[in-house]
Amino acid sequence: MAVSVAAAAGRLPRAIRRTPQWRGPSRRALSSEAPPTQAAAVRDAFLSFFRDRHGHRLVPSASVRPRGDPSLLFVNAGMNQFKPIFLGTVDPRSEMAGFRRVANSQKCVRAGGRHSDLEDVGRDLSHHTFFEMLGNWAFRGVYFKEEACSMAWELLTQVYGIPEDRLWVSYFGGDPKAGLGPDLESRDIWLKLGVPASRMLSFGPQENFWEMGDTGPCGPCTEIHYDLAGGVGAPQLVELWNLVFMQHNREKDGSLQPLPQRHVDTGMGLERLLAVLQGRRSTYDTDLFSPLLNAIYQGCGAPPYSGRVGAADEGHTDTAYRVVADHIRTLSICIADGVSPGMSGAPLVLRRLLRRAVRFSTELLRAPPGFLGSLVPVVVETLGGAYPELQRNSAQIASLVSEDEAAFLASLQQGRRIIERTVRRLGPSDVFPAEVAWSLSLSGNLGLPLDLVKLMLEEKGVQLDSAGLERLAQEEAQHRAQQAEPVQEQGLRLDVHALGALQRQGVPPTDDSPKYNYSLRPSGGYEFGTCEAQVLQLYTEDGTAVASVGEGQRCGLLLDKTNFYAEQGGQASDRGYLVRVGLQDVLFPVARAQVCGGFILHEVAAPECLKVGDQVQLHVDEAWRLSCMEKHTAVHLLNWALRQALGPGTEQRGSHLNPEWLRFDVATQAPLTPEQLRAVEGTVQKAVGQDEAVYMEEVALARTAHVPGLRSLDEVYPDPVRVVSVGVPVAQALNPASQAALQTSVELCCGTHLLRTGAIGDLVIIGERQLAKGTTRLLAITGEQAQQAREVGESLAQEVEAAAARLSQGSWDVVEAQRLSKEMGRLIDAVDTAVMPQWQRRELQATLKALRRRANTAVRKLEMGQVLVKVVRQLCKQAPSTSVLLLSPQPLGQVLCACQVAQSATPAFTAEAWALAVCSHMGGKAWGSRVVAQGTGSTADLDAALSTARAYALNKL
């Protein structure tokens, strides 16, 4: 080899970050059987290899929407869904708790947050915002380094047929600062597998030590690389597969401690593997992308894709091809998983992606309007077989993309006009104002990505005020921090070491089945039983296990059983208190309960000493619990009602409830209409009014797999799982032949529920807003609060009706009209802010908008009439014996009339009668006194109206 190992080692990090021009693998035969090369076959071969040869369980890809992980915008690695296992917090009753050997192909998005490839997409031949991660995992030490390395080598060389002499490996070379030696174990395993030392490289922690975050499980990794050069000249290495050996835990103080149980976590990008197997120079030349690139060529006016980069890519045409192909894949995957373009977080990232795609397609590829939406079927065709949610949601994806594309094109045109106008006003040395650029950007009003604004300015030779832009960004960040909702306290938790200690001691998971021990009294009220338990462990606020706590201490309390509901499934935790058996007059308040790896940890304030072994009696706050039960059953009914109103394909995107209100996120293609909102409430009210029984039963998870209409969320459910059915016994609901789950609410749920629906009392949706394109958040209340909301709505409706009646009378002066206009403004504010039915709010808002417009018009007319009267008086003052009538034409054919009669002409001739005669001729009305009067009417023939006025006056005089 023409280059030393040391020189190759120096180039490896750069090769990983920016892939060079690929020359493809050698053309010699790889094996006796033709290896798989097409994307679907390569993906299937990976999964079949681990399932059939090595006994791995295949699990489906998780959604790209992170579940319960606020640290992530998107799922960005195959291991994300298995974090509970790595952290030791997995529910021991869940399906995941039984995972030992697992493999899958995981959808991953790296387009925001800590790990983002967004800015690199299009500039080179390898970066993507969406990619597929092929991975295998071994949990709790079922196998470790030797088996993982052997399996990887076997798959690459024997199944995929990659020549061994094209593969290099790297391993962890140690970190003296952290006190970690080199991973000689991995090195020796590779040597044993036949990898020569000349194709082995060692690196420090930046390249070969993987960490999940600032704290948590971590460990050395070994990577397999492919040599693009094929032995010709210096090696050109690109990473294929990363094998992570989780054996440490990064503590809060930065130190490393051994994990109680070791795990294997591996990941290999399908796109990069395909490029190797198909002999392509880039991932964009594989069959995952070629159909898209061809569709782009067919639909645009640009020349064919030729794979150029950098200066060779004149006009950035090939860059645009890659950006559009990448971004439409990411958009399709995310929308199918319930993440739509929006205004914050992950939806904001998608919004930026969509606008970048529109920019590159319209400006560089000369794509016609609606082009991006036409690419969605191509994405579905290439990926829908592996990820069927794309097929199920293809129409919605195309619709959302097309709608957002159309909306942005209008903004783009407006942005161009603003930029051109601003540039014309600049002096020769002026910079483009940061405030204008900010208003154009995604953070401002029009939603143009700042990189597009900068590009448009560069084309005009204008420099942007970057310092001012940075200042505005800082101010925006400060504002968001001030306006953000308070972050919920995490409270006391059991870390991986505390959980490991409990497991080693043989402490069983907390028995929380007593939380379901409640019943209906004959009177209709609920009776909640107490629960006696034993203190198994106490923890100080810093998580240290102690034998006792003293007076005034806040502590974590672990019991053998509990009747407290620990926060999960969107339902708030119970609160209440406990007493020591034999010391009933000292209450130990319980602020909340949390579930940690199957153990329920109670947060307790200790007024007196409490120690391990004490017997305690637990009491939940019954009003708090009952309110949560009402809200949770109401959530199920709301979910069912939305499906009735919007269609059976309507999907829940999340929910949260506490004793005060419930929040429900639902996938929608458009905002709900007032009629739909009212219908949803009506469906819930019907179920509440019928006081239907609520059945709950634990069944084997397998029994719920193929029940038509059964509702579940993207969550890991325990086995057995609890089923909640309204109005139909669970056994009947789970019978596929009965179709019962299509006729009522049937869901998998671990929450606490009412035993009959009547206790909900009522449900009112009091708020609605779009979280993102395609997702609506509803806010609702129940019971007495709901009834009060209806009463407020009815009261406001009556006020609006009365104001409309007063407005229709029309017999008022300017002061009264101005007062009525102000009343409309007050009603608008009241309706906007009142706790009332949202459907009614929307209807009243529309009514008040029209009424205020009429009131303001009336005020303007009366004010004009006052001016007219003033002119009439001035004329009469100049000629006291003269009677004067003036007509003033207004828009839309309306006419104002004002008159004054000379005192000497009364009482035979009065102003009020004169104005009435003229305005009646014009189909209007008049008012006033014997001397001064005014009125309104409508006519296109002012001469005829004046003739009527003259004739009337001559007749009376």
C-alpha cells in the first residue's frame, strides 16, 4: 500500500466527514452466489441474517417522533427507542423488557438539534437528513464484543460479498485524561477474525468512544470502513458500520462508572451500504434515489442530473437535485409519522426543509407550481414496502406538501418585492437592514429561510447586516425564554445504579394494582380504598439510598405496593398522603409518584422520622383522582367522537390531562369547523347521558393485535395489557367477528377510569389551535366547569343578539352609535377570552366581526351627517329667513340628508317632515326636530330627490 497506516489514520476522520468521489468496489466476483444489491433485498438480507442465523427478534422501526424524550427533535439513531433498556428504566411488565437480541431498520432524521446534517445536504454526495439505520442489539450482556464483531464480519463478507481486503477497522485507542486504556480486546478480536494489523487504526474518544448524551450509558466503539480506492494509491475510507459497546455510565460529575449490565448497539447506514454494493460513486446514485432524480428531471426544465459537486456544478443544478430528493424523502417520512411543518421545534425544522426544497426546485430547477407534491408517490413507491405508514398516509402527505408549497411561493414572491424595494433605497455603501431580513425569515413573518435571503442579496451584490441579525436572534431567544411555559420539574428519580442495586437485591417491582381498587357506592359516589404497605427503601434528594429520614426532609419513598397512580400515559400523578400505622395523626404529604423501571417512587415531605421497614397506610386525594378519572374517560370518548365526525382514519397525536382540563392532539387535514366541533361535543354528551358502563380488563397483548377499530398509541404496552371499553364488555369488544370496537370506544390504556360515563357530566371543547400543519390541539373541560362554560356562552350569545337588535333599529345619534360600536369591541374581547364552547366562540366571533363593521359604518355616516347639519346651520345663519336642505351622496348609492327650516315658516313647515318626505322617496328614514333634521336613503337619481324636496317645500310655504 502506497500510504502508511499513520498517514491513513490522519485522513480517516476527514474521509468520514466528507466522502470523496466514489470509484466503487472492484469488479471481481464477490461470492459463489450473487449478493443482494437492490435496496429492498439488501435491507431484507440484513434482517433475515440476524433473525435466521443468530436468533434476533425483528422489531419495527419506531416513529421519527421521539416518545417521551424532550432532548430530541427527531429520532436520530436506531438506539433511541431502546433508551429505557440502556438506562434501566424499562417497565418489567412491558414487551420491551423481554428483549435480548433485536434487529431492525430504523427511520432516522438528522435535521436539527445536536446532530444535524441539514447544511451539508446537497453540497456533497453522501449527506442526508433522512436515512435508514440497520442495527442489531444485544441487551443485558446476552453477547458482547466477540459475537458482535464476528456477526458483522460474517454479514459483510459472506452475505454481501464485500472483499475482505477492502475493509478496514478502527478501535478505541484510549483516553488518558479519563483514565481509560485502549480497547485491546476489540483489536485482538479483529486480528483473530483475520484483519491484518496494517488495516487497523486506533483513535481517541472523539472518533471511537460513543456517548448518548452529557450523562448516561456510553462506551468504546469499533468501526468497519470500506476502502473506496481498492488498493490503488492512498486508501480512501468511508465508515460502513459502527459497533458500540456500552459498558460505562457518564455521571453528572463527568466521571465514568461501570454499568450494571453491558449492551451492544450497532448501526449501519443503508444508503452508504447500497452505494458500496451497487458500485456507485455516491449514495444518490443508488436505487433509493435514482427514481426520485429521474422524476425531478421529468417534471422540471433542468438538464439531467450528472452528480457534480463544488465548482464543477455550474448553476448549482446537481446540488438542487440532491436537496430536493433528500428533503421530499424526509418530509414524507415525518408527515407520515405525525410531524408536520409548523412554527416551533421539529415542525419548524420541517418548515425550513420544505422552503429549502421549494427554493431549490423553483429557482434552480425551474419546477412548476405543485411540483413537490407530485414527488410523494415516488417516495411511497421506493420506501412504502418497508414503512407501510407511507402508503396509508400518502394522500395526506401530498396534500400537506402541496398546500405549504403554494403558500410559500406567494411569500417568496412578496419577499422578492420587499428586497427589491429595500435595495433601491440603500446608498452605495449601505448594508441590507437586519430588521428587514429578520421580518422575511422563518423567525419573522414570511417564512423565508435566511440562507435564501442571503442568496438573493448576494445576487444583487448587497451585503447583509450580520451583526444586527445576530443581535435580533439573541433578543428573540431571550423573548422565547421569557414566554415559554414553565418546565415541569423532573423530581426525584431512580438512576441506573439505584435500579441496578434494587434488582441485585431481588426487590420486585412495585405492585401498583391497588390503584384500581375503587368502586361505586349505591348513591353513585366513588369509594377509594386505602392501601397498607411496607417501606422498602428511602432516598435523599440527591438519590442516595438511606435507612431513615428525619423531620423536615424531602425524600423518595419506595414501597412494596401502592394505590397511587404514577404519572404516565398522559395522566397526571396522584397526590395524597400517608400515615405510619399506629401514628395516624401525623400525615406525610405525597406530592407525586413516578414510575422508574417498574418501581413507583413517591415524593414525600417527612414531618417526622420515617425508616425502612415501617408500615404505612396510603390515602389518595380522592377529589384529585376522581377528576383525573373523569378527564381520562372523557379523553377516550373525545377520541371516539372525533373519529365519528372526521372519519375512522382520524389519529390521536397525544394527550395530557390533570384535574382541571384535558388536552388532545388530533391529526387533521384542516381546522375543525364550528359544526364539527359541535358534533363532537354532541357525540360525547350522548354517551355521557346514556351513563354507559366502562369495562376494564387485563388481557394478553397478542389478543389485541388484529382487532378492527381498537385504538392504541405509539407506545410500549405491558403484557398483559389493560383494555378499556365503553358500553361493551372487553371479551365482546376483542372478538373480531363482533366489530364492537368499530361501534364504540375501545382502547389500550393503563390509566384510571370511571366505572360509568355519567359522572363526566358534560364535556366542552374550550380551545383549539393548530400545533402544526395537520395537527390540531383541543383543550376541553368536564363536569361543572363545562356546564359553567355553556352558561357563559349562552349569556354572551344573548348579549350579541341584543346588540345586533339595537344596531338594526338605527334610530340613534352619533353618541349612541359610538357607544354601540364600543360595546361591539367589548363583546369581541369577552368572546375571545371567555371560557366557553369553542364552536360557539367561532360563530360569535364571525357575527361580531360583521356587526362591528356595520356599527363603524353607522358611526361614519352619523359623523358625516353631523358635518352636513353643521353646513346647513352655517348657511341658515347667513340667511336667517331661508330654509335649506342638502343631500350628500355616499359610496354604494347611499345618500345623507340634512335640513333646517326658518323659524318663521313653522309650524306649517317643519324640518322633520321635510327630511322624512325626501328620505322616504329614497327608501330611507329621517329623524330630528321641527327646526333641524337629518336622514338617510339610497338613490342613483339625486335630481329626482331634489325635485321632491323643492316641491314639498313650495307646497308648504
